[in-house]
Amino acid sequence: MIIEERAYARAGLLGNPSDGYYGKTISVIVKNFGAHITLYQSPELRIEPQEQDRNEFSNIHALLETIKIHGYYGGDRLIKAAIKTFIEYCQQQSIKIENKNFTLRYHSSIPRQIGLAGSSAIITAAMRALMKYYDVTIPLEMLPSIVLKAEMQELGIAAGLQDRVIQAYEGCVYMDFDREFLREHGYGRYERLTSPAFDNLYIAYKIELGKVSGAVLNDIRSRFEQGDPEVVSTLREIASLAEQGREPLMAGDIPTLHELVNRNFDLRRKIMRISESNLDMINTARACGASSSFTGSGGSIIGFYNDNETLMRLIIEMKKRSARVIKPFISQGTIAP
């Protein structure tokens, strides 16, 4: 039996990055890009290396280009972390799994390190494949927490639950990460949303602006844990934008959504360093008449536009800056909550 599983890119729409700080967010799945896992039984347990995992290069320039695109780490560490965390979950839950090996192959079309959650997509897809292979059921609301454990505890990646929740539920999800609820249940409150405003949603991205999100967020985390008043109050206000945006989103109130999306970025800029190239993308979108904020930690932006004329202007101006504009494919997840 050959098992095939996928998980898709995601974009934070409102409230980002308050999810790691007991806040609230609204995120959407982006099915334009995805991570694909193929798994089948074999005599030995084997993880097939992909291009970014190999250590052979035609010359030093090829090595440098690979590092620029993929960083210093490939995807095999994500797969190993997913397998270890899955097995430990089964042991903790006293779930006996069959003693059988497998070969696992992965592929991802999600652009690396531009805030579209490529790492968590690989782990989420791997978890789904392992669940199917060993006939193990993990409750949907718990799956994001287990994926996050693989990233934070095994790999030391600073992250929140937002990416893993939307990649588990798909579609569009409003998330409330209330501290006490999280402590009691091990997961937040998650609500699927639909919106006519998605027809006017865009994403723009530049591969060259990629960066490791954990490194970006580490400074904020340390300041938050130290009780920095500016960081704490700003993250609280960012979280409130998701709550404020829930009703306008469902109603398709684009003028209000414009204001909230722009405010999200402006608040983020108060407490985080923004590169000139990233800021140029934000300002270009706004000059075209669209709203703009980060989808994640930088490298790609998201917002709403009013009409096709605005969209075409956006595409033309972004192309001048070597950025690509897409309309995200958002569809409701098929797994029941």
C-alpha cells in the first residue's frame, strides 16, 4: 500500500504573530503550494533525501546558491522530528503500533523561509501519513499541538500554534489561544470561517527576502517573557485585531478589513525590525490601493484589493520589484472538527 498525504502553505491574515503569546489570529490555507509525503512499507526504515538534504555540489557557487535558497538545514530533520514525536505520542497514549518499517519520500513546492509555513507543512503531512500507515487516530484539535511539539522541543524552533492549526483544519480559521484554556485542554478554541471577501485577497512574495522565522521571533519572545510593557501591550492589541475582524470578514466588509490588515502590520513594526526590502513591498501594495501585512515572519505579504484594476496595478508594480502576486486558493478542509 502506498500512502500519499499533503499539507498546504498558510498565510496569517489578522492577529499575527500573537498566537505564540496567548493571543488570537485568523489564518487562511494557501493551496497554491504544498508539502507532499509518500510512504510505503519496506524492509528498513528509510527517509529518502531530497535536493536540499544532499551534500554534493557541482562547485562552490552551487553550494552558496543552495544555502541562499534552503538555508543550512534540509527537510530530513523535520521528518525525523515528526517520526520521533509521533512514536512518543503513541507511547504516552498506550497505543500499540505494528512493528513494520517504511520508506518515506517528501517533496514541497512551498517557497522556503518567506512566511508561508513550509516547515510545519512537511511535519503535518508526515504526521498524517504516519497516522494512516499505523492506523492511529489523533484528535484534530490535538494534532497542531503535537506538530508544534516536534518543532519546538525537538528542533528548537520558536513558533506558535497558528500555522499548525490552519494546516490541520484548512480553509479559514479564527483561533483563540487563551492561556487558561490552553493549559487546561492542550489546545485553543478554533472556529472555521467563510467569507465573500476571499475573492479580493492577494499574496505577494519575494524568494530573496526569505529568513528563518524562529530567529526573527526569538527577540520578541525574550522581551515578552521579561514582561516588556511595549511588547506585551502591542501583542495584546495585535490579537484584538483578529477579534475585531471576525464579523467584517464573514460579512465581506472590505473597507474595514483594509484598516485592520494595515493596522496589524503597523503595530508589528513597532516591536520588530523590518528590512527595507520587506517595507518596500508593504508600501508598494498600499500605494496601489491595496492593504498589506506580513503572512508570517517576512518575505511575503497579504491583503485585500478593491477591484481588478487595483489587482493589475499591484501585479505590475510588484513585478518591477521582482515579486510575484498570486490569488490564494482557499477551500474548506474536508476533515470534520
